Amino acid sequence: MDLTRRQLIWAGGALGAAALLTACSGGSDADPAGSASGGTATPRRGGTLRVGALGRAAAITRDPHGTQANESDYLILSLVYDTLTVPGRKPNTAPRLAASWTHSADLKTWRFKLAKGAKFHDGSAVTAADVVYSLRRLRDTPAGASRLPGIQAKNITADGDDTVVLVSDYANAELPLLTRLTTFVVPEGTADKDIAKAPGTGPFKLDWFRGGNARLVRNDGWYGGQVYLDAIEVKIFESPQALANALLAGQIDLASNVGAVAARTAKGRSDIQIVRRPNDMAMPIVMRTADGPFADARVREALRLAVDRKAMVEQVLSGYGSVANDVLGTGDPSYDRGLPQRARDLAKARQLLSEAGFDTSRTYELFTTEDVSGLAEAATLFATQVREAGVKVKVVKQESATFWDKTWLKGDLYTTYWGTNDSVVFFASKTMVSGSAQNETGWKDSAFDAAYQKAIGTADDTQRTKLLQQLQKIEYDRSGYLLWGMADGIDLARPAVHGLPTLPGYGRAQLDKAWLAS
């Protein structure tokens, strides 16, 4: 199982920032989370929110800079430790531990000014030296190059007590969004053996942790504003079904990120509220472009045309999703909605396969896992649909560890998933630029690489949007991704729960504004 990949699956939303950032700061009118179920009611202080989240006992971690393969671990860490920035509504990169940021004219040097009054849970003030130590520690992890791309550890420095300076190897107008991925801050000099006990800066303090379950209590000294709940108790569950059943039985108040099947089961029940986060998860089918049977762009286009996208969304996602158009990053303000929506065209698909000399006598294996609800079902329906275009596909389910070790990044045809979707740049930098660490399709396209470098090196928002749309057109025309639809993120909650976050990706972990009605 690849550490970088698993880190990005659960925490990917933290990197999936919008492509349009203000030049100087997150802005004072930022709505950091967005919330559901609040209505016009006045938030009430007090109470304990019982949250269920997915995870496996074998993958538990307490290290804020380690690999959080468990949703439960990531939720706990995100409430105890703050990142420099967080998702927001407008603008959608909002301040948190960093109150503001500025950049040099060449877009290489970024200065982050820390929030006034920020303190660790032990009462000590947060300094730039603490942030530098934490970011360097993050950078030095096995996945560090991908978590802070373009930033060398030696180029993370302090300027006084309240300013952190990051110098990129290349011009990057999008650098602030990188600070949303596990840039959790611990005190300077915290030893690895003590990391699990390191005080955080977040809205909640760790009371106890046992076997993946935890109790967090309100941090009354939090610099970030009012926190309503007295405590949050997080309980780990190994399957969405068990998670949903615990909610129905009254054992928890909130089932976090439980999936469409559970939402369909709960639909119509007055004692359960469904919170939807649109554009939350991408579940593309990956076609290898470097070599093998799908290296010809005409074959890839044929498979895209063989898919009935509406049927995929209705059957696989139970309608809790939307049709996509083979470009990753549909929640990005720079997403190009002017690209023609691909529709099913079996005649054109057969023609392209014939022109490419594709061997329709063979049976091709499509590898998948059951890591995410609906993933295997999507593979099965895809195989049924493309058969009508003359392509025979056999679905092969693999255990998670086998899939990530042997198939991911290597297979000719497989499913994948990303728990983030609001940044075109995120996917371009992580999965499509030549030489990228997570280049799932083995794609190398010089025109795409040039478009990417030009876009991120452009400071003007309007011009950068135009450049990003040029990049998307290349991806639309010839990348190795078949993105048929976007899954909504689904939380199920008891009626008394209010103020739940509705932003996708990392936004789901922002429970500091949640509250309970009496």
C-alpha cells in the first residue's frame, strides 16, 4: 500500500483548494466551512457529539505528519491540530493558523503571517519556529515531496516570531493551497517518541485515545472563535454498514462520510437527516497511456463514448452524484463547463476501435477494490456497458493491499478514487504532469506540461483561469482518465445535530461550528 496515495485519499481535500487565490490573504469575509441543518436557530453551547468514522485497527496512527489511512484518525487529528489554511466558501482558501499571506513578484517566495493569540493546548504561544519545525518534519516524511511539492526543507524558514517563509523551486501561484494538507503544527523539537502526546492548537483537546476511539474536549482558549460543543467522541467503524447501523440504533449522533447506499436506506426517515456535499469524490476509470492496449488515444475515446454516464450515476451512486465529463476538478471555479458533454455513442465508439485496430477478440481485465462504496459496482456496470461496443471486460476484485502494491500506477485498466475535487491544479500536479509521483495513467504530454507550468506561473486570476481551461482541453481530448461521474459526500445525523460542514474534501472535518439542540 503506497503511503503517499493513502495519505492523499483521505486528506486529499485539504490540497483540493480552488484555483483562484487572492494575492495577499484569505480575506476577512471567508466562510471557512459552510454548514448544514443550522437554519435560523441560535447555536447552543454544550453537549457531547458522538461521531462514527471509518477506519481499520491495523492502520491506526497518532502521528499528525504520518499516513492517515483511517478517516477516524484524520478527523481526530484535524480537530486537535490546526493547518495553516482551511477550505472556505468565499474565498475558498481561508485563513486558520496563518492569518494572511503575500508573495514575491516572481511567485516563488511566500510569507505566511501567523494568527494573533494562537496558543498550544498547554498555553504556550505558537511561534514561526514551531511552524518551521513542523513543516520540515512533514517534508521529511516518505511522502513529503508530494505533500509539499517544490518546497525543499532548507527553504522553509522563520522571519521573526510570527512569519514563516516558504520558497518554491519554481513560480507557483497556487502554493497557499498546499498548506491545507496536514500542515499540522506541533511545538519545536517534539521528538518522534513524544509525537502522539504533542499539544495541538485546534478547537479541541485530546482527553483520551483507546484503540482508535477518542474523546476530545473543547479548547476554551482557541484563537479561532466560538466552539459550541463541550466534547466530541469519535468511534471507529470498519464498514459503512456498521457505521450506519450504529446511527440507526442511537449509538452515535453522526455517521461521517457514510456513502450513498446508507443515504438511500435513510431517505424518508424523519429521525435521520442527510447532509450532502456535492462534488466530494472522484471515482475515475484509469486507462494506461504509456503502453499496452489503451495507449492509442482513439481507444480511450471509444471507451469514453461507450459509457452511459447517467445510468452510472443513478445505479452506482443511487442518484447521490452528478454526471462528469472526463476532467478532474469539477468543483474548481476554473473548471471549464464549456467543454462539450460527452454522451454515449456506440456507433462512433465501434468506428474508433476499428480505426485503431483494437483487438475485440480479447478479454481485458479491469482491476478494482471495495475500498470505497460503489467502486466495484462501477467497474461491473462499466464492463456491461462497453460490451455493447464490442469490448469484453472481466472485473477482477483485489484486496486493498494487493491493489495498491501491484496494480496502482502499473495496471492497464483499473478503478481509482480521490477524496477531493475542487482543484484542477491538484490533479494536474499529482497525477498528470510528466514525472508526477502519482501518475496513474503513465501519461506524458509535453503540451500539457507546458500549459501547467504557464498556468501556475501566472499571477493574474483571470489569465490563469484561461490557461487552466487550455490545460483541461488537452486532458479532455487525450488523457487516460474516464471520469463518468462525481459522488456526493454523505453524512447521516440525528435531528438534534446542527452546523455540520457541507464543503467537500477536507471541509468535512471542520466540526468546530457544530452544535446540539436541547
